[in-house]
Amino acid sequence: MRLEASEPTRDSVVYIPNYEPGTTDIYQYVVTLLNLAMALTEPEFGPVQIIANPAPTPQQRQFLNLRNGQTDIMWSVTTYAREQENTVIRIPLTGGMFGYRVMLIKEGDERFRETIELPDLKQLSAVQGSDWPDTEILRYHGFSVTPSVYTSAFKLLDRGMVDYFPRAVHEIFEELSTHHSLNLTTEQYIALQYDNPMFFFVAARRPELAKRLEIGLNRLYENGDLQRLLTSQHFYIQARNLLKGRTIYPLNNPLLSEQTRQAMKRYQSPLASAL
């Protein structure tokens, strides 16, 4: 069938994931960043229409959709394996925030009434998503981790079946609001930290789109707009303030490629310099 002039071609449409519950703020920020990158490259590559898939999907399904043609661009924290299977744009999107983890705990848990030492924390039971890189990172360092689907993790903590739920520092506010009926709160004294950058991933069948996105993001980084957009976000300001004064336990991330380690040196985190 011949396309009418008003109909967009497949190359001018970009399909992205829909947002998952508890991720509204970060989702809107990343989509804004994506739109800015596309706008900056429109003179060379032409107009593009960004369309969200109809329903939210878990992370592993998003990667499957990237490979089977249902999605063109997605974003996630990275691992060596994910970079081997998909086209990655190694420009950090959230300034290292996914690497700062604070603990969601049950209200009134006396074990967290003061700073807990790292060896003692490892003896307690953490919950993490079964398909998250964080699960493997924590286990690598000797943590006891119970895998779960995201929506069930909060209930496991509320019921006392696990002891704490490490969350990215910017996620915990919306999650507490979403799960206000549960007896949960934020631990006050510590944070874990490991390099855990969030990157865009592009479908391998769309190399021109990957090239365009990398050019646009680099322009946003070089002119300072990426950093300005990030540091103006309410979730960023809340996260920065939540980290101040905490004891931070640094951990190595064994899942990163050498190329990603080099990218982390090039693209400095505004959050690290703010603490």
C-alpha cells in the first residue's frame, strides 16, 4: 500500500516503552531529554514522532521488545551483557543517581536506629528485582538478596519477610507516596554507592537512529543543557539533599564493560561533586 504524504514513514517514528508504576518523574525527564536530542538533530536527520507503547512492561520484556521490533529506543542501567546484545549510547542520563542506593525499611525497625556497619548490613536480607543487575552486584559483594518482582518487593518488606529494600536515591520518594498504605520508611544514616549508569539502548536494526541520538546527546552535554535539565529536576534536588550527611559505602560494579568505565570518566556526575 502506498503511503499518503501526511502519513509518517517507519523511519520517522520512534517507539519507546511506556512508564512503569513508581517511575513517573524519571520517565518524564528521560522522554524530555530524548525529545531535546531529536530536536537538536532535526536539521540533519529530519522530523521524528515519538510514540509510547500501549502498556508498561518489565525491564527484561523491554529488551525483548527492542530486539523483536516493538520498541526502537529504551533506557536502563547498563551491564556488559546488555551492551553485547543491543546498541548502547554510552552517555549517562541521570548523573550517577542509580548508583546511590538508600534503604527502604519497615517503620520502627530498631536495627536501623543508628548507623549500621557494612558487615552487619550484609547479614540482613535485602530484596531486589529478580532481573536487576543490582541483585548480582550485591551478591558479588556478599549481601544476602531475595529476588522478587518489583510490585511484590514492597509487600515482602512490609510483612517482615525481608529486612530492607535498596532503592536508587531518587526513586524512594515517589515509591513511598505510591505505597503510603504500607508501614515503610527511609533508613536515615547510610547509602551504598557503585557506578551504575543509565544509558539509552537502540534497536540494532536502526543504526541511523543510534547515530542521531548519540550526536544529539553529546550536543546537550557539551552545551550544558543535559546537566541543567537534570539538576533542575525536583527528584534530583530531593536525592541530593537525602544523601547529605550519610555514611556512604562504596562498592565495585563487576558488570561494567571497559568502554563504560572509560565513559564514566569522561562524563562527570554533578551529584558526586555536590556531596
